[in-house]
Amino acid sequence: MKIRKGFILIYLVILSGCVGYSSTGVLGTGVSIALDPRSLGTQIDDSLMQQNLRAKLLSLDKKHIISVKTKILDGRIFLTGKVDSVEDKLKITKLAWEIKGARSVKNDLQIKEEFNFKRSAKDLLITSQLRVALIESKKIKAVNYNIDTYKKKIYIYGIAQNETERDEVTKEAKQILDVEDVITSIFLVDDLRVVKK
């Protein structure tokens, strides 16, 4: 009996190591379930699509799992990151469209260049400054936004409660020093197929 309990305990410890936990939540959507305006069903659908896309990227080439970032909001797929060639960019776009439930695919993948530490540090600084500005603003639910910066261009993905919040996010991004362009894919809660009541 003690041996069986010991095996069960070891089994549970091993399994607990398999459960992911992070600031992105169990569903991995980057938005807290409680604060997300999407319905729970939509969040689960998006999470499943996200996992399917990540699995397809992994099967295509293991390096894409690190170099390509994906975000799915209400069936809309957003791709950012860096790839080696135009062919890779096209293959990944095709993979994204093959995901069941995909409503649209926005491909902001860039072709890799030689690593530039100064540019990477500047991009990280821009992202951090915008993240802090969103968190400090009382008009914005910062948890509803994902931010990527590449070559001083800010890519913002998320869900705004209303037009005022969407405009405020864009305004905050444009006020950051050295930003060359702001590319937003911000949906209003009313634009979503199913909204949490």
C-alpha cells in the first residue's frame, strides 16, 4: 500500500511539472480570463487555434517556434517575428490559413538580417516604455494588449473597450521617442463575434 501511494505521489509530482504556468494564463492567450471581454468559448477556441498553429510551426521547422510569434483574437491570426526567406514567410502564412476557424491572417513577419544589438536594445526599450505608459493610464486596460517592436515600428494587438481607449493606445504609442510607425490591430469589444455578458 505504501509503495502504491509512493508511486501516485511521484506520478503527481511529475505531472505537475507538465502543467504550464505563466503570466499568460493557462490558456496562453496573454490576457487574463477574468478581464478578457471575449466569451470563455471564444477564448478557448482562440487558444486551441494558437496551440494548433504552434504545433504546425514546430513540424515545419523547429526554429520557427522561437523566431515566429503568433497571436489569435476572435479567430483572427497575427504573425510577427523573423524568418530566413520569403518562401518561409509564404509557407507560414499558408499554415495559418489552414488552421480551422481562421477568419483572417495578418502577416507582419520580417526577413532576418544580421543581428544588431543596438537596434534590438532600442526596440526593447520602446516596447517597455509603451507597456509602462499603458499600465499607468487610467483610460486603458493594459492587460488586453500585446506589443511587439521591430526596427522602431510598434505592432499592437488587442481588444479595446471603446473607440476612446483604442485612440488612447495609439496616441501613447506615437508619443514614444524614436518611434517610426505604429501598426495597430485593435478590435473593439463590439467587433467580436461573441462577447462576455
